[in-house]
Amino acid sequence: MNLSYWEIKSWLAHVDYTIVGSGIVGLNCALQLKKRFPKAHILILEKGILPQGASTKNAGFACFGSLSEILDDLKTHSEDEVVALVKNRIDGLKLLRQTLGDANIDYKQCGGFELFTKADSELFEDCLSKKESINNLLKLIFNDEVFSLKSNVFNFKNIQSQYIFNQFEGQIDTGKMMASLTHLVLKNGIKILNSITVEAFSEDSDSVKIKTNHFDFSTSKLLITTNGFASQLIKEQVKPARAQVLITKPINNLHIKGTFHLDKGYYYFRNIDNRILLGGGRNLDFQTEETTEFGETQLIQNKLETLLKTIILPEIPFEVDYRWSGIMGTGSKKKAIVKQVSNNVFCGVRLGGMGVAIGSLVGKELADLIPE
């Protein structure tokens, strides 16, 4: 592509900070950089028409982990590490709400419900036996009881007669969040170029040369926020994890309200616009779902529909309206990778499926790595 003088001068000359990825982390990083360096020329490159990955494709859960997820994390993390993970998620959600305002993300704190199937009696009993100890552990953060028991008020079928309720969990409108965040970034004079793929970069002492699918240019600092796609550019311990989702057509008088978790968080659903949004199932075939390719599989989509028919909407007719997938970034540890990769290259990746909760904070932490 032969760029004009005007295009080079206005978009690609004297770029101080180039951010790869216009998702939650990338946009928040740009805002924080602009606060620290008001005169800086900041450019965001996005390979998709809209943000790729999971930022516009997630379920919109403002959550920090169900009881069974936290207990599962304690098998591979210390108590201090788990408390730190939860605190980061809470701090990240606070920052998101402060940055955009609750109305602009349609934030609602309806509470979160963890369901257990009849076959999950052992897991349910284990969670009940450890509920008090986890509440005590989390009192350091919340100064209140997080998890309690509620009866099956939504009349789900084939589950235990009680849910484990999390009073602090909420939900947002993912589309409104990303539209508001993009608007704020542009309002601050930060430029975004879409349909631009970074193919390679090379570094010298005071700059980074970037090769894209359309043009080459130089930047003072490069910040990579591509999460599940990170391994395409840098060598960090991040694996892609595809999450498949479906949403029903509107259902008259839908009585279900809140965010819901099932099977250690591998399935999740919520109400939105009188519909049920349901996602998950990658535990049915981890190997196939460890991919950067978008798409749906019959195995997982059939399982999601079965859950709707047998547990969530067993006596209510429904039709599936849309299906889609998003790509998360996971690893052996839940802690995000926010680090200086080399002299002029930095990254904020591996959000572990908690992008809504920690994306704002990871973006800030990444921007804070840049020296004055």
C-alpha cells in the first residue's frame, strides 16, 4: 500500500506508543498512557473490524469466581495467591465502573448463582463444607459474607434444591462497554486503525520497527495486548482458549435474572434483553478448543442446547437466535502476565477468562511499566 504524505504525517510519523489490540486491555492502557503523557502520540492497531479475541464476544459477567472455582484454584495456588486474584478482579471492576460509569455499561448487581446438578452431589457437599472457610478468607476484601444458600427460586430442573449465592456479582452490557470505551479513547485524541495485522517487529536501541499487512513504520515503544493471540508475536506462556456462546430469541415474561455458573464455571448463563445467553463447554474437548480459530462445534452447541432444554428452560419453548465464539488467553497460572519483554516492548496478556473483571487493571498496570 502506497500511503500519502498526509496519511503518514497524521497517523504514522513520530509515534510514541503503539498498542497492538483494541480490546479491554489495549483501550485502557491507551487511556492510562494519555493520562501520564498528555502530549504523546498513541496509536492502536487492531486486526479485526471490531476488537478480535473476547472483548466484544464475552458473556458480560462482572464476576470474580464462583465458590467451586475458588476451591479449584486453591488446589494449584496458595491462599495468598487466591486472595490476590480475587482482589485484582474486584479492583479491576471498580476501575471499569469509575472509568465509564455504571449507566454506560448497564451495570446491574443482580447477584450470582452457582448451580449443581443432581450428579454433582459430591461437589455440592464439598462446597457447602468449605463455604464458611472461604467466606472467612474473603472477608479481608469484602468485610461481609460473600457466599450464602438460596432455594431454587427460578425453578431450574435436574439440579440440587439450593444454589450457592454470591451477593456481590453483577452483569454488564458488553457491547455498551466497548462502544463507550472506544468513544472515550477517540475523544482523548488516541488513534485506532482497524484491519491492521502486525506480522513482525524488530528492535533497535531507541525504537521498534513494525511490519504490518499494509505498511511498515517505527514507534518508540510497543505494547502487546492480544491476550489469546499473544504467542503469534511473543514467547510467553499463553494458550488460546475458544469459548462458544449462543443466545435465544426473546422469551415472553422471562423470570430468570442474574448471572449463573454450572460445573465449576465451565458453563455460564445470564438474562439479557428477555433472552438467555449461554456459553461454555470447552471442557468437553480441551484440545480442539485450544485454538485461535473462531467457530462453533456440533459437540459443544448440542450440549448447550441440551442444558437449555433440561435445566434452564425445561418447560419454556425457545429458539436460538445467534451463535458465536471468542478467544481467551489461559495458562497454568491464573495471574495475568504484565511485563517488560525487552528494552522497548511490553505486554499485558493471559487474562484467564476474566477480561471484564481485570482488563482495566491490566491495562493500567501495563501503562505504569513505561518509564517517565
